[in-house]
Amino acid sequence: MEKKLILGCIADDFTGASDAASFLVKGGMQTILFNGVPQEQELAESCQAIVIALKTRTQETSSAVEDTLRAARWLKHQGARQIYIKYCSTFDSTPQGNIGPIMDAMLEEFQVPYTILCPALPVNGRIVRQGHLYVNGVPLHESPMKNHPLTPMWDSSIAGLMEPQSRYSCINITKDDYLRARISIEQQIQEYGQTHRHFYIVPDYTQNDDAATIVRLFGSLPVLSGGSGILTELARQYAQTDTERAFVSTSTEGSGILLAGSCSEMTRRQIAYAQSHDVISLQIQPLALLSGEQTPDELWAFLEANRGKQILLYSSDTPDNVRKIQESGREKIAELLEQTTAALARRAVETGYTRIIVAGGETSGAVTKALGFDSYIIGESVAPGVPVMIPRSSRQVRLVLKSGNFGQEDFFIRALHLTGK
């Protein structure tokens, strides 16, 4: 089989990988997503982009670097011309973070002098201005992300975040620089490279239109990195030279269920919207599960009694209620809810449900693990960064996974309509 693979993307977690894949599809690239480095030595089908989901955001650093390089070598073996390292749009801000070591290793492995650090995603409120990262107009270290439990955001300067992690320095390319001739920018970079064997460029990205400028300046580099912001524009660059755009159908026959574990404000609004639009719902109550007053079999019986209807099971709750519930043990409660939801999803697929729509990063991770699918063809998106995924081994199934804050208020209704017939 002639290899058509152009771009290989390596993401730091599964929801980040599906986010990246959705933007590549939007730009016109046939895309397959793998959960982990693929076992197959040769890809059995043709595609233009492959996204590999790893667990490198919070993984031990040496393992994160090793897994990333193994994924990159596999992608190169498949014919990928370009590797994109995709990380969270709010960066990994601890001095012990993995982005620096991973990117250093990539530059050295493929003998690339420099690449870009481009975590911006303006459509979701993440922008870079003069080398600083903002979230909904607020500097990163002043945003709610400053208290993230795993990667607290202690600085908004990308160079300030990156240089403690990396062996190499950063330079900023600002909006004012974009007004200069391209040859002038290239000369500036070349001069910097005369005294720096490897380095990073942080381009300004304050509005959607900046993606075209960034791709024009840097889109031909063999290694790129960032969030999903420039991926659609990058894909369009390649789609212009390959006009074959065969997309799979996002609709399928069969029943669907909605499973929500996120307690974000947006997910709770989406639940309320669904409940006001004829979706039948039942709350999974962790304390009742702990005491045995509510059981997984009772939850399953509720699903079966309403099979064929629009059904929502959710453990989402208000922050105050969540804090009270967590007094019984935060990790124990989280694990119980994830296991319960994942078991329901697995049982649903085993008994013929074909549409599984999940809200919440941890819940999504538990569901994908329970279902056991290791690769997906990527279809249309329900919302920016939230595609419909078709398991390669079960092509009648449609899976939609979203992070808590993603999507519009009517997200659940949209997902059901897009996946159903």
C-alpha cells in the first residue's frame, strides 16, 4: 500500500489527542487516533494524519521522554513527514514539567535546530501576547489555573515556564514582527542560531487569523509543538496538495446514552439543558453507592427500562455538595464514580448500545479504558475539540468524549443528533 501519511501528532493525554484530531479533520485531513503507541508495525489502512495519545503530562519524566521518542520513531517509520507534539493549551508550568525534556529530546533526536512553542487556542480563550499566555484575558498565573492540583500555573511567561525545564533558551516573535518582511524574520532567527545550537520560538497568537501567519513562517519545520490552535491551518496547507477528503459518517443505528462525571459549571449547564429538553436523567449518588442504597444493577435497570430513549446518568454536582461528599475520602469517591460509570459504558456496548457520550476528562479516561478500544477513525466534531470517534474494531459504535468546560449548553442534544439516525 502506498503510504499517504503526512503528519504525526503525539498528545500528552487522551482528551488532548481527540482535541487535536478534531482540528486536523476540520482542516481536511483523514485522521486516525491511537490510544498509546500502536502495536502494529505497518498501518493497514491509508490516512493523512495519525494522532497518538500518551500519558506524558504528569508521567515520570524519563518515561515520558522515552514514550514520546518511541511514538515519534513509529510515526517516522510509517512515513510521517512532520511530527507535532501537542500539549495542554495552559502549558505545564512546574519547573519539573515534562514539556522541556520532551522537546529537548525531539530536537536532538531529529537534529532540528529550533521549533515553536505555540500553546494558544483563541477559540477557547487561550492567547499568547508578547510571549505571555492569557486565559480569557487574564494572565495565566492570575487565572483559576494557578491553583491546578497537578500543574499549578506560577508564571504567564512561556520562556519563564520553559527555561527551568529545558536546556535551551526561548525567543519571542511578536505581532509587530509579523509586519516585517519574512526574510527579515528569518534573518533574525538565523543570527540567533549562530550562537545557539537548539532554541525555541514563541510566536504571538492573539486571534484566529494569526494561525495562517504562524503556519506560513514555521509550518514547514520537521518538528512543531503547541496546543491544537494551528492544527486546522496546518492541515489545510496539506489538504491543498491532496484533494481526497473521504470522511466517515458520524451517524449510526442504535441506542445512545449520556454519561457525565464532570462537575464544571458548563457541564452542569449542559445537564440542565438536556433535562429541560426531554432527556430522561438519573443522578449517580456516591454516598448512596458507598452505603449500598444505590447499586450499579439499579443504575443498569434504569437504562434498560428506558432503552431507545434519550438517557442521561450523571454524578455531576455543585462545588459545595462535592466538597461535602469528598469528606468521605476524595480518592475513594473519585475511583468509585469512575469505575461505576465505566462499567455501565462497557455493559451498554456489550448489549448493543452504539452511541456513548461522556463528559469529564477522568470519566472519559475510565470509559475508554473499560471499552478497550485502542484506535479510532475521527469524524465530524460536536464542538471545537470534541470529535465523534469510530473504533476501528467496532465500526458501528460512536464515542464522544469531552473535557468538562468544552461545548455549548446544548452539547448533549447536539451529540445525540449528530451520532443518531
